Amino acid sequence: MDAFKRVLIVGGGIGGLTLAVALGRQGVSVDVIEIKAEHTVHGVGIIQPGNALRALRTLGLMDACLAEGFQTDQYAMYDAAGEFIARMQLLRIAGPTIPAVNGLPRTALHRILTRAAQAAGARIRLGLTVATITSHADRADVVLSDGSQEPYDLVVGADGIRSQVRKMTFGEAHEPQFTGHGVWRFTVPRTPEVTHQIMLFGVGVKAGVMPVSHDQMYLLLVTNEPGNAWMPPDSRDRLLRDRLQSFTAPVVTAIRDQIRDPSLVIYGPIEEVILPPPWHRGRVLLIGDAAHASGPHVSQGATMAIEDAIVLAELIGQGLAGEAVLSQFMSRRYERCKFVQDTSRQVGRDGNIDDPRACAERDARMRESFRDPKPRPHEMRMAEPI
């Protein structure tokens, strides 16, 4: 590990914490800085497909996630009225005895990763970000927002879709691009009949219901929002109920009737970050949403950040020269992450078609395509090694 003995990770989210765990366990000195003064996250659910579980297993964290979550092998599709379209048996990517998908509260994953990073020796500092980065051939000199200065062998920008590190390193030409869709999320107590992933396709809108523990499940709703309007936080309960009016399926209407507290409704525009390779300059590298944010339509965004961290730590652990680590990282990650972006974008467009006749044709294609249970193309692709 001659090249990278001291690493700064900017951002204490999923990718940053996973990298802190993986590097810390190899004896790398790791600092994590997080701009938020409190290291907390929204209490919504997160879906971990099999390749996420496989990656977390390399760090010994898969079992902790499974213990906190709810597992399933099934994915069922319906129309807005609750009429059955198709059901899929999902691939068990992580192994024949490990369920295909785990849903768990985002707060639980954050707690698991934070504890593991601290146990691995990472120093997590809150209320801090980078003020300047001066990259040299063999190091990066960093000035933090509190005025302190530190040299690092590598700076990793894991600071999310609105990454300050990306802006400082690559300029403002790669800011998030709005896709025309917004996503709403709302957590409720799980009902006994919800034991798998459910997706309901309407006209110009789609809803999903996913268990994230034995006690909780969450509703997600993807809507067409062509003007990217601001959704006032104190009205989001009403706005979400309004957007659910076209659904008459009982699993959705039962949740809609519970949406009364706007503070519990999470909304965000769906955006992408399209950053051409390489995602590094000098001794600064971007991972996760900072480099390749995608829509949530195939549940792979957080997983790509986890895989980024695992691959980067693996390469650093091989003791390669700095440029070799960064170039090999790009060769292993770019095409895979681009595939997820492209697939998610297309799934998002198909799911939110706003012409009724085209929606009926889409539903008919899904019925025919999944008449015999078989994996989707992106499932097969995700089964490949990272």
C-alpha cells in the first residue's frame, strides 16, 4: 500500500462509510468529514438487491443488514386498479441460501456502517467540508472549512449528487440533470399481506410498496413533474394524496388514507449526474452519486456506491502505484455504472408513460415478457463479478 496510506473521504453517506470500513481494515489511515453537524439520515427505506448483499458480505456486514431488514425473492406488478400483470422470481445473486433482496430502514444501514467504520479506526468529523484541494503528483493538500490544513495521499469525493468535490475538481459543467420525474416516499406499519416487492403502473405515474422490516413498509410514488416545481414541505401530505388519486388498488388506498403528516413525506426530483471518464484528476477521485448518480428505478444507486468502495479498497490493498489504482478502478466501474444509469433511465421512461393506449400496450408487453418467470436483463448483468 505504498501509494495510499492516508485517505480523506468527503461525505459520510453509504459510499463514504463503506470505503472507510474497507480501507480501515487494511490499515489505511482514514478521515471522514461530513458537512452536516449531526450524522443523521432520513428515516425512509432502502432496497438492497443481491449484488449489494454480496458486496457487503466481503466486509462481514451482510448478516447485520439481514437481521435488521425484510427479505424476499418475489417482485409482483399490477395496474393502478390492482389487476395482476406479472410476477418475477428474482435471482439470488449473493448465493443460493441468501434471499434475492433485502429491504431495511435507511437509519439501520447508516448505524451499521457508522459503527463498522469507527471500529475500523476511521476518524469521523462532523460539520466540516473542504475549502480547497491542491493536487500534486503524489499527494493532495487540503484546506478544510475550519481553516485546518492536511496532506493526504488520496481525496475521495463521496459527497453525493451535489458534490462540492466534483465542482472543485471538474467545474460546473456536470451538475445534476433533472429527468422530468419526482419521487415521493412515505413509511407506514407493514401489513401481513405485503411480503414482497410490489409495483403498480398507472397512466403517467407508478407506485411501489416494499417491506423494510417485519414492522415497517414504505410507499414510493414516481410522478411526472415536467416543470420541476418546488413542493412546499408543509403541503406534501396533500400533494402526495392528490397524486395517488388514480390508484384504486387497496394496497395503495390504505396507505393514502394514512398520509396526514407532511413532515413524514419525503420528496425529491429525480436527477442524474453524467460525468465522462475518468472520475479522477491528480489525487482526487469521485465515487457514488458524486460521479454517476442515477434514478431509483432499478434500486441500484446505493449499491453502485458500495461496489465503488469495495473495488477501490481492493485495488489500494494490492499496493499498486497511484495511477494504476485509479485507472484500474475506472476500467472496472465505468461501464457497469453507465449500464445502471442507462437501464434506470429507460425503466423510468417506460414506467411513467402518460398516454393511456401506450400504457395498455406496455402492460401487455410485461404480461407476455414475464409469462414464464425469468430474470430481467439488468439482474443477469448485476450477477457478474464487480
